[in-house]
Amino acid sequence: MDNHAAKNWFTTGGGNYARFRPEYPPRLASDLAALTPSKELAVDVGCGTGQLTSLLAPWFRTVVGVDSSADQLASASALPNVLYVGAPAENLPVEDNTAALVTAAQAAHWFDLPAFYTEVRRIAAPGAILALISYGVMSLDGDLDGRFQTFYQREIGPYWPAERKLVDDGYRTIDFPFEETTLAPINIEKHLTLSELLGYISTWSAVRAVKEAGHEDILHTFAGELSELWGDPEGSRRVCWPINMRVGTI
């Protein structure tokens, strides 16, 4: 694999988030909706390009997706009952006592949690549900996984921000002062081509940090060695992410 090809894969932006980030299974939305006191309003905070937001749309009269990134929101899919708003998690543009469900998918580790929780309590309807959702470290099919885990843990590991540890821990150590409910385990499972997998990896904050540090050789070496293990680059291989959740009544 030449460096030019690897550089094309390791590009970033909201469009890449929409194209490459793993999609949550529809069951996640239905399981959460089953817990809520009504189906009037759901608020998805840190919604990014709307992966979870759009899944909630069939279950609620109105869904509001909130994100501070205009680039992310520009790549979100429009739906008739979904409103996307640019705002921080700590200052939600939602009326008091109206939200039956508040979600934050792969986002809560970036929030000022005490300020976010204050806002959550303000906008929550009686008996509303809060769900903090993350997907853990992916595992790859067969002989690919060992090379990937070395890349993730040792090579790119030092470039992750400190907040990433909360994701790796499955949010188990995150402060969550609510009465909790346990949902049945859910995984994300996809079959990806080599370019799709590298496109997903390109959306990582650690990849941006590696590039800013001038160590793109780490990325190119990994891409080249993974390509050799992959075989036909147009062939798809199984990838799995465990979904971790903290779910509680507000």
C-alpha cells in the first residue's frame, strides 16, 4: 500500500462520520422507548450526524438532536419529526419538564457532567429516562484482531485523550446519580471492506492527534500491514462493537 492511498483513507470531517461511523441497531431505540413515560419528545445530546437521533424518530412524536459542531449537523439526515439544533450539552435549547427520553451516544465523556445533569433534570418530564451510551473497542475477524489490538493499545494508544478511558471502561466509572435500569446486552455487528474500516478509524480523535504530532507513519504502517492480512480489499470482514449503557430514571 502506498502512502498516498493511506492518506486518502485517513481524512476527517463530518462527512466521514456520517459515512463510516457504525450504526446502532434499531433494537437500541425500541428498548429505550419501551422505558419512557410518554412518546412525545426525545432529546439526543451530542448527536453528531444523527445516527441514534434518526433511530429514535419512529418512536417519538418529536426528536431534537443537539450538537455543538456545525460540521457534524450539516451531515445529519433530515427527517420530518427531527429538529437539529446547534448548542452545547450544558445549555440545552429545550423547554422545562418536556423530554421523556434524553440520550447521549458516544458523547457523554466530553461533557461537563454536573452541568449536563443540571440541564437534564430541568428538561425532564416526570419519570423520564436518561441513557448514556457508548460502544467499546471493536474486535475484528480472525487473524486481523491481533494486529488491530496492537495498533489500538500500543501504537495509537498514547494519542487518545484522557476521556477515552471512560469509553474503554464502558462508562462504568462515570458519575451517574440516577436510579439505574439494566437492559439486555446489545452489540453492533457489521461486515466492512478494508477501506470502510480505515475510513471509520480516520474519524478517531487519536488519529487527528497522531497527524498533528507529525507521526503519520504509524497510520501508514498499520494500514499497510492490515492490508496484507486482509486479502482482497474489496472483500468484507466481520467487525463487532459491544454497546455499553448507563440507563436511569431522572
